[in-house]
Amino acid sequence: MYRFSLLSIWLFFAVSGIAQEEINDSTKSLDEVIIRAFEQNRKARFSTASVKIIDLKNADRNNKLSLVNGLNTVPGVRMEERSPGSYRLNIRGSSLRSPFGVRNVKVYWNEIPVTDPGGNTYFNQFAYTNFSTIEIYKGPAGSMYGAGTGGLVLMNNFQRWKPGLSLEYLKGSYSTDALFATVRYGSDENRHQISYAHNQSDGYRSQSAMRRDNISWQSQLKLSGKQELTASLLYTDLYYQTPGALTLSEFTSNPKAARPAGGGFPSAVNAKAAIFQQTMTAGFTNAYQFNPRFKNTTTLYGAFAQIRNSAIRNYERRNEPGYGGRTVFVYNKETVTGQRKNSLQLVAGSEFQQGRFNIQVAKNRNGNPDTLQTNDDISYTALSVFVQGDLQLNQQWLFTAGISLNKATASLTRLSHYPILTQKRNYRNELAPRFSLKKFITEDFSLKSTVSRGFSPPTVSELLPSTGVISTALEAEYGWNYEITANHDFFQHRLQTELTGYYFRLNEALVQRRDLSGADYFVNAGDVRQQGVELQADYTQTFKKGLIDYFLIQAGYSYIHYRYGKFIKGTDDFSGKTVPSVPVNTLSLLFDLQTRTGFYFNSTFYSASRIYLNDANTASADPYQLLGARLGWKNTVKKKYTMNFYAGADNLLDQHYSLGNDINAAAGRFYNAAPRRNYYAGISLGRIRAPQH
């Protein structure tokens, strides 16, 4: 696979080198994408943040049930799907903290924090209609975004907004159905959008059916020449079954099977293992421009999640209300002396989050709650105060320095045992600085270096894992990240390349364990040394004449060298072992072709090397290669109506692989089989209206 990876990258550059020089000046360069992270709001090439953009074009490549394929095109990002609706996401890290769900990655939707105060993100609440762009920042973002060593995700609805309406239906293998409807109305100054999405599938495995209904509403009102108000509401009703992990022999003989009964515990089918999840997030953002140089943006929000988890060993019910706010003041000043243009930006702000959760765990009797085992009230508070300075000298030198002071407090009260006791943990005030320097050597070549510190206290799910044992003795993980990036453009910015090397030493790393019943618990490892290299290359070629309108090639490669430092637990010494859950090599290749007759072709290739499944490195998952392709036809009639017909296939190579392994599982239950070759077809219709001014 390594030889294939190197050959693929070589072929990519070879094809790019012999491509025609003709280019349409109206083609939108990737450099023109505006980076919003860290309040920079500037073109990507003038940003000091390592940010990658996923838009609808990249996300709209497969059956639209999840964003797995789109996110995995970004080097350093790995999204997994244990079963339909059950996601894990890591950015330049491992999945050791995420037996399920998304942790240690801060996520915002339309300026609203959707990562709850306890550190968990229900990423599965999002549907394809909930964003127009996704910004992914790799590395600790604590200088402005609080706790987290794993990165930052910003989702936005209103970029590239146009009034109109659209309706799309998709049908696929395993009784997959998807329906998307969106209405956009208003004017440039008063934008509104309402969307509905429905996804359902019987799943590849037994006990892996999924259904999701998603409704969202957003309005953006320009109240005056100085003030703009944005309101957002997101509601999701999600049900998905959890088939459980298999041993190697079970995975080999019948990968479609759910976890069988054993060890005194029922099978996943008999336990009716499933998750019922309802989430609602609502908030508004007020942006006020005091004068041309001074601006404030303030966001207030409230959220509620209700979860019922019928698991093999118990039945869990969680009510998780939360609220919070974020305010940011920005001061900008530009000076022009002759041909020299300098700019200074100062940022100051804070973010506050409060969650008051109740978690009840009972014995599971045939998919229903039986005898109550534990009943816990949890209060979790997170506060971050930050400042940042950003200096540009003639757009040749760019320097960013930021720091935040962070505080986290957790309180857990067990109501089911007497006497009633409260366990508290105040995590020490943490400073999270970030320094970044970028220099343009030539117009097309730049170097950037970044030093940052990240930290992450245990989440609620780690303080109170599924074993039911309160673990306030867990320490926060923290560490320093060092990276250097080289960017070089060729052929008038049509070929854009980026090479990054980084080193991140993570101390007190939180590591998951799993007992014989399948329950999770966590321990602190000594330290983890994370080193890696990432290569991204994008090439776009347009044609003024002929059948082909344009083609696009993207390549992303990651080399990941993660090792435990000193890590001894009891009689087990894992020092120097490879960190499980992460492939050493990953490669993604994208190819898009658009013709002037309306026909188009999309293809995606993803490859991952062997993945260790436990800290001792005695078990592993085999390498796999995934190939997907889609052929379609789209057209616009009278500049008002759009039509799109398409059909495609995923896993064309019919790989037998596990996506979303259970790490450090007892009894060797590591494997969650992913679907074999499958197909889909869809149709979308829309109407475009000219925006009113």
C-alpha cells in the first residue's frame, strides 16, 4: 500500500505538470476562500491558521447519510462510523477518548457552541442541509476556543446563500432513503432559510437500522448600517441501533451479525440495543459595528439533549440542558505608506458554558429499564477569557499571538445511594497560548510556523463512564504542539500544495479501557508523542472551449507516528508502543470532471494502513482501500430551474473492513464491520431566484 501511495502522489504531480495552461479567469481559486477562524476573516493565503474548508461540493459526493467520506479527504482528519448514526472524529489525534461520540474537538454551528459544557458533541445531529461550509482547524485552538487538544470545527449556513428552493430524494442499498428540502427567501440584507432532512436505512449489519429527522431555521437580519442579528434553531430526532463489536473469528465468518450473547450478557438483538436521541439548539448572534475599526459579536444560546441508551449491560437515560454565551471585541487598524500596507488587529473576549445534567442507569430488561442502579446529578461549568493580536507587515510578514485563561469545574451528586454525597473537582486555571508566524518568500511560496499549547479536562462521559464508577481523580490532559508549514502555488495558482510537519507531546493523555461487559472506563497515560507529516495538493483546470468545462484533482496524504512515552499501568508496560486506533498512512484522492453538456463524474479513493487495536499492539485491523464513484447530469433551465440526476456506488473494490473499531476491548471484541459494495441513485429539483437588494 505504501508503494501505491507514493505512486499515486507521483502520478498526480505528473498529470498536473502536463496539463494545459489554458484557464478561465472567472474560476474561483481556493485562495479566495475566506477563513473565519480566530476572527481573521481573510483569504486563506493570508491566514496564519491551518484551516481546511469542506463545502457542499466536497461533501456532496456520496449517499449523504454522513460526512465520513467528505471529512476524510482532509489530511490529519479521521472520521469513523461504527454503525449508521454512530460517529467518532479525531483531528491529529487518536480515538482513545471516544468509544462513541465526538470528544476533544470543539464544534460551532453559526457561531453557537454545539460542544456541550461537559465536552461532548452530538455530531450525529447534523444533516447535509445544516451547512454550506465547514472549516477545520488542526491543532490546539485553546487560544480562542477554550478546552481541547484535538482541533476546531466551524459550521456555517449562510455563506454562498441565494434565494430559492430545492427538493432532493435519494434511494440506496440496505433500504436507504433520504429526503432533503430547503427554502431560502428574503434579500441580501434579510436572509432566511428553513430546511428539513430525513434519512433512514436498515443498515448492513443486523441491529444497525437508523432513522433521523432534522429541522433547522436560520434568519440573518441587517437591522441598521451598524447592526446585524442572526438567529438559528436546530432540532434533531435520531434513532439508531447499536449492533456491538465482534471478535476476529465472528468478524471473519459473518460480518453482518450483531454481537452474540455471552459472559452472562444478552445479545445486541435481545437487548434491543439502540439509542434514542433528541437534541435542540437555539441561539442568536448580535454583531455591532461601533465604528469602522471597532466591532463586537455576542452569541447567547441554550441547548437540550435527551438520550435513552438501551445497551447490552444496562439502560441509560440522560437529560442534558445547557446554556452559555460568547462575546468577542475586535479592533482593526490599517496604515498605508507609499506602496506599503500594514494592519493590526486586536481581539478580546470570553466564553461561558453551564450544564446541569441528570443521568439515570437501570438494568436492561429486553430493551426496557428495570431496577434503578444509579441516579446522578452533574453540574459542569467552563469559562474561558482570551486575547489575541494579529499583525501584517506589507502582506509579507504575518504574526499572530493569542492566549486564553481557562477554568473548569465539575460537581457530581449520587442520589441513588445514601448518605447522599457530592464529589467536586476544580481543575486548575490553564493558560493556552498560540503563536504563529508566516513569511512570504515569493508571491507563490510561503513558510509558516506555529507553537501552541492545548489542554482538555475529562468530559462528563469520562468522569461518569458506563461502568457507573465516578472518576473525579482523572487529570486533564495537556501538551505543546509545534508545527511548520510550506505552501507553494504553481501554474497561476491552479496547483496549490501544502506540506506540514508537526510534533505534539501530550501529557496525562486520557485512554479508554473496556471491560468484559462492554462498559467503558478511562485512565491517564503518562505521555503520548504525536509526530506527523501532511501533504495536500489541489489542482483545477478549466477550458474555454470544447466538451470539458473543468476538472479538479485533490490529493491528501498523512504519515502518523504516534508513540506512548512512559506508560505503565499495574504490571503492564506500554512504553514505546504505537498508539492504537490510528493508521500510520492514509491517502485520499478526489477527481471531478464537469462537461458543458451537463454530465459530470466524481470519484473518491481513500486508503488506510494497518491499525493497532490495543495498547499492547497484539491485535490489529488490516489495511483497506475504498473507491467510490458517481455519474450524473445537471442543468439549469432559463436561469431559474435546476435539475440533477445521479447514480453512484461506494466501496467499489468490495473491501471487507472495520470502520470504527472498539479500542482496548475485552475478549477481543474490536471489530465493527462496514458495508460492502453498495449503490445509490438520486434526483434533485430546484428553483433559483435573483436576490433582492
